[in-house]
Amino acid sequence: MVVEGLRKRYGSSGSEAVKGIDFRVRQGEIFGLLGPNGAGKTTTIGVITTRVRPTGGRVLVDGLDVTTDQVAVKLRLAVVPQRPNLDRSLSALENLTFHAAYFGFSRRARRERALELLEQVGLQGRENDRVDQYSGGMAQRLIIARALIHRPQILILDEPTTGLDPQSRLFLWDTMRDLQAQGTTLILTTHDMAEADQLCERIAIVDHGEVIALDTPRGLRRLLPSERGVEVVVVAQGDAGAPGAAGPAGGTAGPAGDPAPSGDDPATAIGRVPGVERADVVSAAEGRTTVRAYGAVEAGDLVAGLAAAGLRLVELRQLEGSLEDVFVHLTGRELR
């Protein structure tokens, strides 16, 4: 899929919801489209699915223009909506066979395809139950099965796990990975940053109608300020990690300019290191104390501060921010 210079203005003098969005989705990848409410995601998805006509730019699905080849485009993609829109008075099997009829399946082929998909999403044995007897997770799985009836090349999932219990969410994650392994391209919109981090190979963050960042989850985390902090493991000087060797653990300390006096506990000692804004003990066992230090921490200052307190640095790693940290860093904290 190719999205080039996509623009959409509502009304002759209305606001421009999309202001020149560009991105490409590779065959067989799970691509995340993230953004705050009102950022332009829904309009972009509307254009991709032929429901919204763009003001400018173009969108190509398998080389087909969404404005001039709408029927062919619709055969190549499917949408899993955020809100269930099944006929709850019908059984799961009836929902699927009726949907298959829209795509020209024969009566026999409809049933075979429906039963195949019900097994794929774990609903075998419940095909004759009415949908109003289904849990939220079961209904969402049925919606995915319905979207897959015509074997689309691209599946668009709009916040598919909202409101689901952990077991249902994990099942849908596995289903998405299975679909990707079969060659299906997936476009995921979600407000669950952990979900995007787990599933997406690349993510576009949209705000105010523009793509403000596009990279892998790991690449996006590199956009955070580097002075976030470190996690260290310390022991008492001259000790390999015997129980109690690192001294008492606990507490939170703030920055100060004076060197740490000998005998300070690890959190206090590290809190005295220049540049450290806060130091918290994470764990303490068998003489090894793990501390997280937040701020612009220099390794040399850290080692010197620990030595002055009679402590030795055993391990050090840079703390890495989450995808949610990136999202807030790029789009701000203001409610939309």
C-alpha cells in the first residue's frame, strides 16, 4: 500500500483533517497507525477503505487507486471495526454465510469457508449459537472471521482489543501473528501502546493531520531524550555478592553536590551523584542491590560516588523509555 501526499478538507472552508500524509505499508507486515483523538487516523483509514474521498494526494492498494478502482480495492482489503456490527439475532454460522454470499460464494462454498474460519478463530462447536449469547471476546473473533471470508490481502483492525479480557486479547494477538505468517498485511490502529510495541514491525505516529514519526518501535524509542537514567547493580567493596554485603537497602534520595560519605545505603549514595534527580531501590538480595537512577548520569561520577560509599558497580544498563513515553513526548499531554 502506498499513501502519498494525502489531504482531506471537510467543506469548502472547513478544517483540513489530513495535511499531506505519506507512508508505505510493506507486503506481509503488521503496520501501526497511532495518534491522539482527532489526529487524522480515522479519515486516513476512511480514504484507504474508499469510504472517504480525498481532497488531494493518492492511495494505492496493490497498485490500484482507491478513488478510481473502488470495487477492485474492496476485494483486496477488509476492516475489523472498533464497534461490533454483527447481526446478534443470527448464529455465528449464519452471519458468516450471509457475508460470504456478498462475495459470490456458492451455497456449499459459503458453509465450508465459514466452518474453516470458525475453527481458525477458536469458535468451532459454537457455530450454531446466536451471537447475542457470545462474550465480547467471542464476538470480536467472529468479526475477524467475517473480515477474512474473501481472503483479503490487507486487513485493517481498528482498536480490535478494546474492552477485552487479557485471555481474549492474547488470543487475538496470536491470531494476528498467524495471519501475518500466512502473508496477510495488517494495519493496526490502537491506543494500547504495549499492543503496538508487541505486534507492529513499523509504526507511523500521526498528529494534527501529519505523520510526525515513522520507524520501528525500537527506532521510535531512540527519539526520547537520552538523559533518562540508568539501572545499576552494586555490592560492597571487596565483596563478590555475599548476603548483606551491600549494606541496607531502601529509600529514595535526591541530588546533592557533596560526595557520599562511607556507609550510605546504595540509593542515598547514588542520589548524591551529580546529575541524579532521583534514585530508587528496585530489589536487594544476596548482597546485590539494584537501583534505578533518573537524570543525566555520567558513568565516571557514578563509579566515584559508589566508591566513596564503599560500594562497587557490578552491572549498568541504560534505561529505555516505553512506546507510551515516545507517544506523549511527541504529541504532548494535553487532552484532545
